[in-house]
Amino acid sequence: MKAFICNEFGPLETHTLQEIAEPEIIPSHVIVDIKATGIAFPDVLMVKGEYQFKPPFPFSPGGEVSGIITEVGEGVSNYKEGDRVIAFGRDGLREKALFTEQQLMPLPESMDYKTAATFPLNYGTNYHGLKQRAELKAGESILILGAAGGLGISAIHIAKAMGAKVIAAASSEEKLELCKKEGADETILYERDMDRDMQRAFSDKIKEASGGGVNVVYDIVGGCYAEPSLRAIARHGRYLVVGFTAGIPKMPLNLTLLKECQIIGVFWGQFQGLEPEENAQNFKELFELYATGKIQPFATDIYTIEDSVKALKSLEDRKAMGKVVVSME
């Protein structure tokens, strides 16, 4: 079978598509015939050896999978051959992979495979972040940095479903148009690199758009955008640390005293492993939001497995808008 393999950490171009043996069934696992795989910025970091979790070699990136179970191992009780599933973990950029029962969710009949591959990481992270970590309330304002990427667009969907005013910030007018289309109430254009004057102007724009100060900052990018966003937060605001596509920032903690605000980490991968029942409830609620049309996930860029490097490169270069999916069909 085909698999995009990482044998050692290195630049994206050093990893290749290979023919490998199909997986063999083992107890407590199933084999999934993969139909589509969602990829995200952590996959870029993972193959380069820059992610906090370093899987054993060889591995395939891609932690969001949709497909059909073809074999069921001894001890698996809730799934059978032929079940359509969503799976999360790793080894998604290959035609078949092993997953444990705990890594699976039933795939609703109303959801196609490509849409399903956009779902676990982005919507799982955002719902956990906005529900459990930010405790976002209807009528509050939220600033989403890097709002045109897969994580950002799904954050817009969920924040709107929760009744918030959404301020989307991104680096091009094209990206902001996508954010408006997906429900953002206000948009702010920022430069790729900002000096101190640009940062002050960015803070002023956030305050203006939010009516004096934003209640929640959802930070996917970090870098030079973090401090001006914190400066524009409202009293008792919540600053969610989600990712660092522009680099890990240094924050002036005196601002947390002045604002009486909180800086809060969001790590869905840890949450879903340590609190599986709460995570399962989150996804039950997410599927209900999908069924009622309150959130509408979609893939914006679809690649073949042969173009895995191109797919990952679009994320590394911060050019991707929306969710990137590799289709096996």
C-alpha cells in the first residue's frame, strides 16, 4: 500500500511516498481503510522534529482520518467490519492504518469522508477551547488570530454558534473575505511582520472593533501578534494560547495584573486522552450542531497522497486557507 513515510526528522522535501506492507490486525485494534486525511500545522512540526510529541520511526503524519473498518481485533466490542468511522491519532497519510477503539468515533451518515477529515482536531480543539477553557458566553466578543486557516475558520463557526461577536484577523484581504463568508462580524488586516508602531495600530483596531476591549483572544499564531492582542483585551478577559505558527512570543505579565485577565493554554490532544468522557460529550454536541446546520465544516484544499509534500508545504508557508485534506479516493 502507499504511505507517506517519515524515517527521520528533517525538512518536508526529505520525506517520501513509499510502498509498504499492509498492517496486520492485533488485539484491541481495528484496521481502517482510509478515505481521507486532514492535515494541520502540527503535522509540519512533527516531521521536522519540532513538535512536543515525537513519535517513533517510521511514521506517517496526519492525525485526522475518515474511512471504513476492514478488520476488527480481539477485544474490540463497539465496532465491526464495515463501520464508517472518524479516527484520530497519527499515520493518516497512508492507505490503511491501525487504531485503537478509543481513537474512533462513528461517522454520521450525513457526513462525507472529506468533511469528516476536517473535523476531529479543528472542531475538537476549538470546542474544548471555547467551552471548557474560555467559558465563552453569548454576547461576548472574541478575536481570532490566523482566522483564515482550518483552525481559525472552525473557531469562527463555533464562536458564532455560541452567540459571540467574532472579530477575525488575517494577513490578506482574500483571507478576510473567506472569514466574512464564514460568519465573522468584523475583520482586521495585519502585516506579516509588525514593528512597534504597527503593533500599537493593531491594538487600536482590536479595541475599536470590540467596543473598547475584547473578551476572548484565540491565538493560533503567536509571534508579534500576541502582545498587541493582550494589550487590547478587556478586564477579566481570557487569552487562549492555541498555537505558534509565527513563533513563541514573550508576554509582558504586568498586563495580566492591569487587566485582571487570564492566559489559558488549550491542548486538545491532552484533554481527549485524560478526559475521554468529557471529550465524547463535546463531540456529541458538535455532531448535533452539524446536524442542525449551526456549523458547516468543509475542506478548502484537497490533495492526493502523491502530493503530500505540497499539502504540508501550503501549511508551512502559511498559504492555506481553510482546511487541507488529502483524499485517498
